[in-house]
Amino acid sequence: MKVKKYPQSCLVFESGETKVLVDPGIVGFDERFLEDWKQADLVLVTHKHSDHIYEEAVKNLSAPIYSTDDVQKRCPQLKINIVHAGDKFKVGNFEIEVTHAVHGFHPFMKTNGDYVEENIGFLLKAEGKTVYITSDTVCFNNNIEADVVCLPATGGCMTMTPIEAMYYTNMVKAKTAVVIHLEKAFFPTTAEDVKECFKQAVGVTCIVPKIGEEFEI
């Protein structure tokens, strides 16, 4: 399975002729991204924050969008296929399952209207592998297992810290961690911080991709 990294939490997964675009946000957006994004067969959005859904860009895409009612209310120009944790569907080579996620809370989120009412993650299954996209989530107990986990690692509060991300990777039994959400964070951290923490994860390959980087998982 091929993956391409865009700013923040945006990734494109490719298996065969099927491409899935995840969380195309406003952070670091470049009009040139649209050339790639328009090739997607499906768009998945985890929650309503603009670093995960840039409405003005996404409205130019023809692929169906799957997300929450919370996102639909924030982005009225878009036609959202509303999904909930536990829902399953298939697009091309990918089998997809919606998962629960828990966005961390900070008081400013309530005062400026950014409180996340609904947050979801996704399991993407293709080529005999399961990829878990966690969304911006804090650690929470679950029974999810995956070969690859794509997760944020910031200074904490609204998502995981690097050390929490490492332990979470172990909990879901993933052997590869793709760490994202480093371009802009309310509590920033660095790729070096992440890699240092993941040295404690025996048997886990930690990937901290750069913008525009393509890699195999």
C-alpha cells in the first residue's frame, strides 16, 4: 500500500487503482495539492477542525465525503455522507470501518466554537493489512488491532504526547507507526522528540514523514 504525506494530518492511501484521501485541511495548503486530491475515489474526514477539513478546497473535489454530522454543520457547502462508529463500507480495494475517537479538550475550544461534538477514526483494510487512522485523539481503552497506526503526537492536552503515542501503538499491536500532526500544534513537539520516544517500542518502525514524501506500508 502506498502513502503520500501532505501537511498536518492529511494522507493519501493508494491500493491498486483506488485512492483514499484523509483529512485534507487548511494548514500549509497549496493549490497544487488539488491536482492530487482530485484523483481520490473517496474522502474521509475525522472531525470538524479546519486543519482536517478545508471546505473551500474540498468543495472542488468530486469524490464522496464520509464524516460526521458535526462536520456537515461546520461545512454547509459540502455534501457529507454521515457515518458513525461501527459503520462499514467498501470503496475499490479498501474495506473501511469507522471507529470511535476522543478529542482532547481545552477551554478555548468551547469559547471559540471549536468544541468537537463528534470525533471518529477509520480502519482501512487492503492488501492483507489493516491501517488505523486515530484522528486527533487522546489515549482511550479499546480493542482495536492494526498492522499500521497513523496517529498524532503533540505536546499533549488535545492529542497524545510522543510517549503516549508510543504506548498507544503498542496497545493496538501495530508494528508500524506513522506519526503526523507535527506541522502545527497548540502544544508543539518535534520529529526528534517522537523518534526518541519510539526507541522504547521494541519491534515497531516509526515513520515521521515529511510533506510530499511517498512511502510504502
